[in-house]
Amino acid sequence: MVAPQIDPHDSCSDQPLVLRLQDILTSISKEIECGNIGQSESLVSELVKFLDSIESDHSNDDIKNNAYEVLSEIYKFLSSSSLDQAVIDALSFELPKTVTRFAGVSSSCSEIVNSVIDRFVATCSPRDMLSILCEALDSLIKTTKLSDNFVPLLSGLSKVLLFTQRRHFEQVKVAVPVILKVLMNVSSESDDENTEPLFDRAIGIADSIHAVSTKLGGGAKEKLCALLGLYVLQIMVLVSISMECKVSKCVPLISQLSHFFPFCRLSYLGLITGCDVDTMTNMIIGEDEDDYKSCISYVEQGASLSVIWGHVSDQVAQAAEEDLTTVKSELKSNQTKKWQAIGMLKHILSSGNLPYEFKEHAINFLLDITDENISQENDGDHNDFSSYMPSVFAALQAVVMVIIYSPSSALRKKTFDAFKRVVAEIPRSEKRDFLKAMIINCNSPSMVAILLDLVRQEVLKENQQRTSIRNQVLPAENIARADALFWPAVVLELVDLVLRPQKGGPPLLPEHGDAVWLSLSSLVTLRFNLLLEVLHYSVLSALNLYRFVLLTESKEESNSEVLSKSNLQRAYHEWLLPLQTLVTGIMTENKNDCDEFAVDTVCTLNPVELVLYRCIELVEEKLKHST
């Protein structure tokens, strides 16, 4: 018997919803018993359409009541002891993803949806249900972001994993990307503020993976533990982002996640250096599994974040069974591990999703593992720095972004202190290229000025060392070493980058995004203000650096290339005179104007003009005596 297609909202029908549902379910059961597979599949589709038609305005009490009655009847039907297993199997392919849409209607509906899915999990093949629930999650994410709708499916998955009998790693590996996709999409895009139950179920799945792992041995256990570790680290990031760093709300969840670390053989030292992440990733992901790598793209951020959470909360550190003081001490004394840790912190410092509170804790951690007063003599301990230079460079670029954009002046100052400490630990042989690369890749005039001042401080330090060495009675090779300390070529190159850009003309303006929306007059004003900023910060610092080098080399009467005739002429004709023309023109235009903008312009350029003319005088004097 084929049940008629009836709209539950059709006023012409007097048949109650439950009776119509009973008719459809009874028809499905009869057709399956008779072996009419095609007809039964058609009726299952009809059942899905019937249920979909009920799902409309969830704020309407009548709809809530209808949904509750229909769900109750479905659960009653599935719980019948006389029901054929073939009927349950047929319904299991469609009902889980259909009924879970009612979980957000009301708490009572949610309870019955959970019971329905639990019934399928208890009676159907675990392998089939794993596939069915994963497909239901993947299908549901395309239609809704309401977290309540996903909770029953995740709860069902946690139970299915416990029922699996073999190929545990392979089955968990299939489920993890689907689960993480749901968590990522719902936590980032949903308007629902209460995502805690969603993460509770995700942690429940981690508990199931842990329980299964305890029953295994050898390589199977190691691989499943590695997968569990990556899963936990990915969730830790999603929790931190979605909960908007409400520490009191996050700590219980983060503590539960950290509780898995000892079992997965994860240590704070291995996490903050990235070693544990590499080990786990290499163990379970092949070279050709790029899609799988994308689903756990946050694990490195999760590794560094897990340690920072331990820095934030003693409760979290205790859950991970870690002593953070010992970890910091190890990092402070082991330069290689310190470089690795600094590189890992970039995943927090460069994140656009994490609140600044995390970045501040990361900076505090960085201050804890670096020395305030470090000796520059011990260069031999850092021979391996070149291999870590890319990651440290990326980390310091992220530190610079915090310095520039942090809304807190206290955090900006603290971050700059951390930046200077890290730069101080970079070996002398690498520091010149490092600072040069930082300046080349920086678009902020004020930050370029700060970096140039760091170069000036380094020049001063090394000049003092050179003078000290020369005043001693030393072999010729040590005198040669003293002469090699200075940075003449690097200084000239850095000054050249600022005062004579590659494209020629005046100093380049920093990138300022898309300004198409600005009117022509406002765009001109904007570019003029940017030019003044460049002149005031980076150009003034470059001129001060060049003047400092000229004076230093003149006092020592050295044969430095800074004082060579060719370099003096280059500076005079390619840097100083073009800059003089630019500054003089702007000053002339604004000197007799009394409006506030003109006065500010003159005041801004006065220091630039003074240092510029002093540099011109020094160069002209040196050129007179050059041969």
C-alpha cells in the first residue's frame, strides 16, 4: 500500500499528523517485508518530504508541538521489539540527517532526536552508522549553522566509535575531517553564541578515541594517539576563537583538551618547539594527502596556543601535567629550542582571529624565555641559526605588526622590548642581513625609523668593541677582526633604500590600500600627509644614521668605504641634493602660510631640514679633502 502524499498544513485534510506518519511508516515496513525494495525506497523519500514539510516556523508553538509528536512517534516505531532489522536499516540512511533538523526547535525535541539517533547506533552496523552520520553532518552544514542541530549527530558518532571492532584508525581518520569541518564552520559563522555544547560533544568524541586507543597496542595505538593529538590541538584553536577569550568560560574546555596530552605523549616543550606536531603529522599523513593537511591546518597554532593557555591558567597546566617554570628554563638555556619556540609563536602573533589578549600572553612568554642583558660575544653557540632564520623572521614580522597595530600603548612598549631581546640574540654574522630584510619588508615609516635606530645602536656597539680591541696589544689577525666588525656596506645600503628608492624620485610612500573611493582632493591630501610621515620618520632616521657613520669614521680617520670619494659623491648627488630640492620646495610653499596644516608641515620638516644640511656640509667637507 502506498501512502498518499499529503501536506501537513493542508486545511482540507482532517487526518492528524501522527496518523499520517503511522500510515507511511507502516507502509514502509510492509513493502520491505514483501521484498519490494524499490517501492520502500520511494516511501522513505516520501517520509523525508513529510518531515521536511513540518520544519518551518520554529517560533510557532503549534509547529513545536507537531514536531514533538512526530518525533515521539518515530522513536516509538523504532523501539518496537517486533520491528524487522531490515526496516531499521532502510530508515537509518535518511532519518538521522532529517530528524536532527528538529533538535533546535525545543529542548524536548532535542532529547527525542538524541534518542532516535541512539536507537540507530545501538541497532545498526557501526561501520554503516559511521558513514551515515558523517554524511548527515556534511549534508547539514550546507543548510544550517545552528549548533543545536549538530549536537545529536556528534553525540551519536562518539558512541559509534566505541562500537567499532576493527580498522579503528582508518575509521577515525575518515570521521575527523568531517567533525572538524562542522566545528570550524559552525563556530566561526553561526550567530548562535552558545557553542559550548557543540565543543562538549567534540571532546566526547576525543574521549571515545582515547577509550578505543587504550584497547590497542603497537603501531595501531601510536597512530591513533597521534591522530587524537592533532584533533585535540585543532579543537583548542577553535574553542579559543569562538569563545572570544572569555577565560572563565574557556578554561574548563581547554583543561579537558589538555588532559589528553600525557596519553598522546605530548609535552609543552615538544609542542612549543613544534617537534611533537612534526612527529604526529609525519606519522599519519602521507605526502599526497594535501586535503587532509588542510583540515588540520591550525595544529601548529594549537600547539603554541596550548602552552600559552598553560601560561594563562595553572588549572590548564595541571591538566596537562606540566611545570611551565621548567619549560621556560629549558628554553632560556637552550638556544636551538628557543629559536624553535620563537618560530612557533608566530602562529599566535600573526593570527587575525585570536584576540589581542592571547598575543599579549605570547609576548609575556617571549619575555620570559629571553634575556634582558645578553652578551654579544658568544657567537659560536648560534651556528645553526641560519636554518631557523625564516621562521624567526616571520615571528618578528608578526611582532612588528603587534607593535604597529596594538590598541594598548603598554602592550606596544612590552612588545618592542621583546623584539629587541630577540634581535640581540641573533648572531652577529646573521644580524646585518636580518635587520636589512626587516627594513626592506616594512611598510610603516615609523617602524622603519625604529629599525634604523637599532642599526645605529648596533653600529655604536661594534665601534666601541673595535676601539677596545685596537687599544690592546694584539696579533695582526685580531686587528683584522676588529676592522671587520663595522657595517659600512650594510649601512650605506640601508640609507640608500630609504633616501633613493629603486624607482627613483623622492622617498616612496607606504602602501595604503585601495583609495579609489576617495575624492581627488582628499587623495592628494592623504598622499601629502603620507609623504610628510615618510620624511619625518624613516628619512630623518636614515639621515641621522648616515650622519652618525660619517662622524664616527671621520674621528677614527679610517679608510672606510663610507668615506671613499665614489660613495661620498653618490650620497651627495643621489641622496642629499634631490632630498634638499624636495624639502626646500615643501618648506617654501608652507612657510608664509598661517593655517594650521601649513604650520604643522613646517614644524614636521624642520628636524629633517637641519639634519639634511648637516649631512650636506659633512659630505662637502670630506669631498674637498678626498683624492
